[in-house]
Amino acid sequence: MNGQRLRLSHLPKVLVPEDGITKAELFLYYQTVALVSIPHLRGRSVTLKAFPNGVKERPYYRSWLAEKTPKWLGRDS
């Protein structure tokens, strides 16, 4: 976004064990489809369903932004 940078952590972490999909691979997928998908998502509400321990473990819904969220990231509130 306009030359902004994100700090990504734990990239080798396996998120989908049965397929061996890592956090890095998932990020690369999102990066690949971003130009097509973002125009359809712009202006829509987003809820983050986090799976901090992989898809086999219990998720939680995040309805707030972490304090370390970059200020340049768009938000409605």
C-alpha cells in the first residue's frame, strides 16, 4: 500500500498440517490474488477469524485492532 511495509512473523509456521501449507505460502497466495480481490472487498466490513494454532485448533473472532496495527491501515472507526 503506497510503499508501506508490513512486518511478518513466524513465516515457516504450518497452518494447514494435512497439506503442509505455511503462513508464508498463505501470505503469498493473498498477495497473488490481491489485485483482483481487493476491489470487491473495499468498503465492506471485515471480521478476522484467527487460528493462532492452526486450522485444527480452536479459533477466535477478533473484533478490534491490535495496538501495534500500523496507523496507515484503513479503518472506519
